[in-house]
Amino acid sequence: MTLWRCFIAILLSTSGPLFGGCQKFDDSLGYLSVEPPSPFLLGSDLLVSCHINKCEWRSKVSLVMKPRPELQWKRDDCSPVVTFKLPDVRRPRFHLLCRLHKDGLVNIVGGLTLQGGWPPDKPENITCETTSTSPWVECQWRAGRDTHVPTSYNVSLSSGNNTWTWPSEADKVVLPKAEMNLNQPYQFVVSADNRFGRSRSDSFTLEPTRILVPQSPRITHIHFGNSSALEAVLHWKTAENSSQLTASVRLRPTDSSSWDAREVTRLSQDEVRVDDLQPLVDYHFQIRTCSTATRKCSKWSQEVVSRSPGKGPSQHLRAWRILSNHKSSSMQNVTVLWKAPPPKSFSGQVEYYKVDEGQGSRQVVCATALCRFSLQVPSDLESLAVSVVTTYGTSPPASVPLTFSGDPEPALRLTDPVANGSAILVSWDWVRPRAPGSDELYYIVEWTSVPGGKSELGWMQVSLDQNNASIQGLSVGVRYNISVYAVSRGGVSTPSSILAYSGQLKPDAGPSVSVLQHNATHLLVQWENPPVELQRGFINNYTIYLRTLRMHSQEIPVAVAATHHRKTWLKCPEGAVAVQMSASTAAGEGRRGNLIYSRPTEPAAGLTMVVVPVLAVVAFTVQLACWSCFRQRIKARVALFGPDWLVEGLPKPGNSQAIKLLLDAGSEPSFSYTDSDPPLSPISFASGDDLYPFVPSVRHPTKSETRLLGTVVLATLNNGYKPQLTVDTRGDQLDQDQTTPTGDDSGSGGCGLTLGNLLSNLELDSSGWPNMMGLECTGGNLSDPEDRPPVVDLQGATVVEVSLTGGYIPQICIPSSGQEVE
């Protein structure tokens, strides 16, 4: 593989090697030398020479120092000897390589491993010690810095003319006590020697009585206590008098290499205690003793490994309760609340919780940090007890009071500023009815989200020396009911409560508005607030929007302060209006509510304004009718222009011959003239083809007829019957107080001068009627001038011809002046 890389490098480039160059060692190319040779004194200047046997054209030489980071010196010229100077070299050990670069290949000419070192430092701090039973005297000293080269030590011990020497390869030596006279002092000197120099310590006076130390103790037993702070008790023994010794302990966990010296509590002459240990940890223990007289200390004892036990809970649980139907019957419902103990306060696992009712206990399994349990207890029960059972023990029982103490409630208030977002800071004042610390135990702060259907219950226990609490983990825009209780041995005080938000938002819905009254200028509206969960804050004002139903009408906002009435009068524009409403909190205006439309109600006096004028006109008309002169004039006009039966007694329909004939269908009718029925023409029965209603027709008379007859009404019948003809010649002989009748003076339903009453029961073909100037039709459907019968002024001579077609032909009577016309 290396040959292939070199081959590719030659093909691609001649200026340098590929992949960092292809290197190979060739001792035939030369060698490498250095002055001073290795080992050298650190800090010296080194002169390194590369000896090249054959130096070709375009060859280069470099010198590399390893290990990394590599230092490299390079020369472009090639000669038999290439020298490099390395000043003040302080590396104790390194490698040098001489390289020859030729045609993209790198050849290693030679290499050396160099070693540097220091001369030995002066030995200091010589100490020697021994025990009363030991056959050896152990001495040690501080050698100084590392020389990086082999260094030997010699210890000389002299007393008078006698000198003993002991070699050593380290910074300590063991002297046989048998060769020493413990009753006389010795001079102790340490010499250090290596290739860079020698050093000698100061003379140390060795007195056997002063180097005597207590014997190292031995740990015989370790056991652990079960107090709140986990502790270990060490039992030890020593050959010394224990009463003249003090003990100290050091320890380390198995996974640590550093020792931790601990203060101990001496329980007896051979027993000490170490506190504040962690549960379920393997500890390495060592102990040593020190003489109270000489203050000399023994060596550390042999290590003893022991595993600490699990720690049981030592603190009371934090517990609370919620009561329902308190003492309303012989039993009451209680919901007990408690919090799991902190994980660091015990070891192992929670097995279960125990709720003691006095008569017995119940085991409750709870896997969460907040636990609750509902049960029924007697109404006279004063308290419950709750404790936790773990793998390594049971906690002390926590008392949960069920009775009320009757103490006054604490004065709860919000503390400004309120943390915005997820916390509320509350504080309270409480005038203690008794001396502090006598009966009072703690405070309970309880909070519940509103509305209660989706309530989030939370609570905390606060010590008596604290009168405030920060409620954490709340939701923004949710209303909370916060209460505080004072708990004493006599029971629980009356709670003090407030409503609060940790942070307010804009309302998510608007009020539901309705209109109670609406007149021309004012509007009485009433509204209902949105549900509490949609208010998302305290409503501080409302905005009512009014808008008329006209196109391009502008909306009128009206601000209304938040009151408990939720009802107000508003000035409004005329006509129908659209009403909508929104609510605002500290965060701003929320969404609008329902949109309704309202019209002003008609006033009760409106009907009176219509009825009263009508009644007034009727009363006025009746009053006028009662005037004698006006009544006589009306009667004269009716008698003049109307039929006789309007003035005389009306005939009874039952006495009519026509009615009798129609009722007597089986015999030939007989005719007799009565006063109540005008004479009838003979009646003949018509065939089926003749059973059509007759149609009266009026034609204009000719000029000759007009000259002969004057005012004539001609009636022509197509079945041979000729009605009686009456000619009215009274046109110039009317009373002086009578005027030409007009539409207002005619009979009811009349049209023209005299034919209204006569032809009111006939269908008239008015297409041939003359246009009578100055007359109006006031009855029926002839009020429109286009529907009037044509009237023609013939200068006092008017001829009207009426022709009737059909079956029965009634007699037609036209009032006249008594003059007959031939």
C-alpha cells in the first residue's frame, strides 16, 4: 500500500509528498549526532548535525522534534553536514529525526532519543518516628523537584566516632533499632547524588525518646445509628494507654481516591462516632491516635470497609384536610391531604402511608408527590395521624386536626407587586390569642381555582415565624380563591380568603346583553357576565356598542364602569339599533358578546291620538244632525230625490208578492195589489235560453226627442214589456231654498241627479251616458273621474233611455212634477 501511495505522489506532484509525504528509513544515507550528548543538563544549548553521505541537486534537509506538537527546522541547501542549533532545551525527554527530501520522497537519515535532567535538590524536612514495640526507626525527607535521571541517596548516622551509612533509592529509609543506642542522640545527614551533581542536607539530631510515637490503632467494629443524621460508631484497640490518647478518623467512598478527615465525638476510651454520612454507601475508614503529652500521632490504621444502611424518614409529613358536612350527623366526610417526604430525607422506597383514625389504621398506597384519601370518621373525632412507611423505617406520625379552635382569622392580603405569570405573593397578620409558641403550630395556605367544577387544589404549610408565602405553579388567566388558616393544638382557626390572579388576560368572551326598555331616545340594557373561566381577569369596565340599521352608520361606543347592578340607561339614536357589548380587564378589552337588535316601542298615547279625532268628528256629526233646521233640510232633500219608502214606512219583505210567488212554486201565482207592494206586471216563465240576467242600457236621446219631451228618461225592454214612464218637469219649479244637487247633496250611493236611488240595484252600462258637467260620484267605486257615468249638459232638457234585457223587468218610477208629457 505504501508503494502505491508513493507511486501516485510521484505522478501528481514533484514539489512535495502526497498525504504528508512517503517516509522510509535508510541508514545508508547518513547519521545524526548531538552535542552535548544525552543525557544533557536541562537548559543547555544543543548542536544537532545531520551527516549526509550523498547530497543530490534539489535535495532538502529538515530536523524534526517529537512528540507532538512537532518542531521542525528546514534547510534548502544540501551539504555533507547540515547543523541545527537548539537553544535552551528544557524538555526532559524527546526524539530527533533528520530527514532528506528528494523528488517527493522523504528519507529518514537518522534519529536519536535524548534525555535531559536536573541535579538533586537539598533534602529537607527530615522526620523520624518509631513506636515502643516496633524494631525499626522510620525516617523520611522531602527530596525536592524531580531530577528526571536516576538519583541515589545515602544516609549517615554518627554518634561520637562511630558512623553508619545506609543507601536508599527513595526519599525514606528504615533503620534497625537494634543497632542504635536509644539513650544517646545521633546526627542524621542525607546525601543525594546523580550525574549532574550532588547535594547534602543539614544535620538532623535524632533522639530516640523524642521520635517515639503512639502505636497505630486497630479498628475492631463499625456500626451505624438510625438518627436523623446518619452516623457511624467505630470501636478500636491499641497497645498504648488509651486515656493519654486522642483519636481522629478519615474516610472516603469507594469511588473516590481522596480522604476526608472528620471530626469525631468520643463516646468512650475506645469508641468514637462520625456523623453526616450518606445512606447505602461503601466507606473506607481509618483511625489514628495522638499523644496528649508529646502531640505525636500514630500512623493511620489499616482500612476497614463498611456499607452504610438505608436511612428512614425522620421528619413529620406535611398533612392537611378538607371537611364536608362538619358535625351535621354522627359521621363526617374528611379528605386527608399530604405530601410525600423529600427523596433526600430517606433511602429506599416508600411502601405505603398509614392513616390512623384512633380506632384503627388504614394503609394507603400513593405513587405521586401529592396524595389524598377520603374517609368517614365520627363527628366527635378531634384529629387524625398520618405517617409514611419506607424500606428502612417509619416516619413520626403527623397530627391532622379536625376541630375548630375558635381563634380569629388571620388578615390575608395580596402583597404588591404580584408576580406576573405563575406566582402570587400573599401575606397576612394574625393577633395571637395566646403567647407565641404556647399552642400555635403552623399556618396553612390553601388555594383553589374558580370555578369549582374544574378546581385545582393546592396547599402549603408555613412556619409560625413567617407571615407571607409565595404560591408557585399557577396558571395565567385563572382565578384562584386563596385562604389562610392558623393551626394550633386546639384546632384550626376561621379562614381568611381572597380572590386573585397570578396574571390577567383579555376576556375570551363578551357579556350576554339584553334590552329591557326602548323608547324614542333612551335604552335600558341589562347584561350577564361571561363564565368565570372565560373572564380571565377582574372586569374593571364594559363597553357597549350602538349602531343604527341605516347603511354606513357609525358605531357609537359607550363606556360603563363595572358595578354589581349590571344594568344601565343609555341615550340612543332614533329608530332600530344593534347592541353589542365587551368587557375589559387590566390586560385590555376582550371579545364582544352577542349581537341583538331592538326597536322602540309605540307609545300608549298613539292609539288615543287616532281614536280621539275620529270620535270628535263623529260627535260633531251627531251634534249637527241634532240641529232641527239642519235635520229638516236633510229630510226635505231625501224626500225630494229619494224613493218614497225612504220617507214613509219601509215595506216588509215577507209581504212581497214576489216572495210569496217564489215560495209557492207549485201553483200559478195570483197577483193582488197591496199598499205595501207596488203593482207588478204579469210574470211569465222563461225558457233555459232566456235565463240570463237582464242588463240595463242607457242611450242618448235624439234632438227631436229632446225638443218634444224636455227631461225624459226612456227605458227600453227587449221582451215587449213597457215600463211606466214618468216625466220630470219640475226643473224650473223647485223651491227657492233648494239648489241644484251635487255629489255632496245626493242620496247615499247616488250618481247623477235622480237615478241614484232608482237604479242602485241595477247593473248599468255607462258607456253611453252623457257627461254631466259639475257632478261627482261619491258612492261605491265611482269616486275616480274615469269611472263616472258620462254626463252631458242639454240646457235643461236631458233624455236618458234605459233598456233592460233579461227575464224579470221591474217597474221604474221617476219622480215628476205632476205634468204628463205626451
